[in-house]
Amino acid sequence: MDHLPLMAYKSKESSPWAERIRPTRWEDFLGQDAAKKLVCELAASGNIPHLLLYGPPGTGKTTLSRLLRSMVPGLWFEAHGADFSAAQMRDIVKEANTHRAITQEKCFLVIDEIHRLSRAQQDHLLDPLETGTVILIGTTTENPYVAMNKAVLSRVRVLQLHPHTPETLKQLLHRSVEAMMNGQSIDEVMTAELQEELLRSCEGDARRLIANLQDLSSIRQMRGGVLELKDFVELRGESASRALSEDQHYDILSAFIKSIRGSDPDAALLWMAHLIRGGMDPRMIARRMVISAAEDIGNADPRALGVAIDAAHAVDLVGLPEVGIVLSQVVIYLCCSPKSNSAYSAYQRALAIVDRQGLSAVPHHLTAKGRKDYQSPHLSRTGFLEQIYRPSGEPIYVPTQRGFETKLVEYLEWMKGQNRK
């Protein structure tokens, strides 16, 4: 259990630049105007609700919580979701109750990466939140509506932060260069081309921007001169992967599948590359392709399912990086195949009927007791005999007129015609 210290504007020299230039005044905080305005209003009112600051890395969640602390008197505790325990919670509650009884001040608990708490650990928060023993300020990079218990969510106010805009990042870059590189202007330190790449590559993450700048400053100290794009390429490495958050994984995976469904091979290959560079297990990518082959292509090209299954086997047989070639081939095949979701839709209709009507009565001639009344289609000349196979009701399989499925439709119509003869 740690009491949360105020961060000095420039801490000791060994600290990362992101910490050394972390703002301690509201007027120095860049971007996130809506969130900043709301937090300022809450702090001014003195009526702070339980807050959950949600957003990608480097968007100002920790800084906002510390600025809030600087404005609101009380006893502040700090914890991290990775190592927070029930024993810590009990100690905090005990100390908070004592402090409130003596001073009448509010007590605050800041939990960084609160999504790392297990469901059981989250349950330990419920009573202190309900009684107001502590006011929770949580930060998370993961979607709280997925990562957090509903009981906790019902007691907190979620405040979403977004990736910083290019304008905000440009202002931050200029300020950081001036503050940490002896008051020099940015044009004295680096080329315009490198500035653009730094702003683009950080993907809205202010911490990553400042970390990259700090790394580049080390190169400049050794080599001197103006930093160029090639210095950053060398520093980063051509094969540097882009770690993705859980939300980004699912968003890009969703775009990947929808691109296959939309028959756009360029888009599907782009999103697949992002998934691979972002560290997603290629087996998960292959499994989604198998599902897409059945759900989105189906009997418009029955071969697609077999091709996708072959790709799934190839992942274990070949592995990265070469399996990317196999996945690319199959992605292109799936994108360029005719599309039909009739199998998926038929399955959903069947489930809906079962859920709505309960157990269906099996026609007597299909049961073991009624087998004498059953007629085998194999005994007919055409391999088809019309008889009742289910209770009457709405159609379940509704075929499309695409690809190979047209042949299935023709066969169904042929069978019906044979029956009329």
C-alpha cells in the first residue's frame, strides 16, 4: 500500500522523460479537452464520484488522476491491478476509516491497470465503494464493459479518453524538445521528415512519442548533427512489430473478417498483416478464416471450407514467418469466392424455433417404434421420396442464387418435380 506522491515537474535525472515532463498544472495538460473539463468541474465541486479512466496507452489517464489529486484534499492511496490483494484492501479500509473519523476528509484509492484484477478481487471493492469508505479512481487500457464486473461498473462513472490528435502531439513534441534538449528548437534537432514520422508512428500515444524522442537524443549525443529519418529507422528496426491492445486486436480482427465478407482482398491482407505484426497467434487468424468460409461463403463455394481447414493445418506444419504466405493465399481465395450466408442463417432459424417452441415432436415413422412405416429414399428410382421429416412450420434453409448453391437449388427443384410426376 503506497500513498500517492505528487510528481515534481522535473524529477531526478534517471527518470524517463515522460515522467520528468509530466505536467503538474492543468494549463500544461495537452489534449483531451472534454475529459479535462469534466474532471476540473468535478474537482471544483468537491463531489468526486467513483471514476474509471479508460483509453489507449499514453492518452493521459495517470496524469489526469494525479492532477485531480493535486486539487482535492484527502488521503490518497495508490495500487496496481497486477499485485493488488484482498489484504491490501482491508488495510486501506482500516486506515481510511481512521482518517475519516479524525479529519472528516475523503479518502481516495487509485488503481492503475484495474482490468488486471480478477473477478474475485473486483468483488472486494464493492463494499468500500458502496459505503463510500474510499472513492475509486481506476485506470485501464481495456474495455471496462468487458473486463470489469457489472456490479463494479454500476457504481463507477466511465470517462473515455481517445488517442491524441496530430495537432496535440505536434505541440507536445515541440514542447518536449525545448524542455529536454537545452532549449533548442525542433528544427535545430531533427528534419521535418523525421518529425512527421515520429508523429505518425506513435499512433496517438504521447508516452511512446516522448520515449522515441529520448532514444533519438542518445543517438544525437553520440553522433551530433541534425537527426534524420534514417536514424529512427535504424533505432526502431525494419521489422519492429506493433503491439496491439485487446480492443485493437478485436477491432482489427473484425475488420479482417468483414473485408473477406466484402470480397476485398487488399483490405483483408492489410488487416491480416496488422494482426500478425501485432502479435496475434496465426492459429487464431486461421480459425477465424475457417468460420468465415462456412458463415460467409458456405455452399456458394463448398471448397472454401476445405481450403481454410488446410490453412489451419499449415499453421502447425509450417509456422511463422512462412505460414503468412499460406494464409495470404487462402485469404485471397476466400475474398474472391462467391458469398452465401444461407447455412449460417438456416442454423440461426433452427435455433430460434427450438428456443421458441421447445422440443419438437418427432414424426412417428421416423422413430424406432414406427420404423415399419418409414420409407427409405434409396428404394426409389430417383433417390427421393416425399414424406414428412419434421412438424410443419416455416422454411429453415433459404438458399441463395450464387455460385455452386445454384446447383443445389436446381437439385431441390428437380426433386420436387420428380415427386409431381
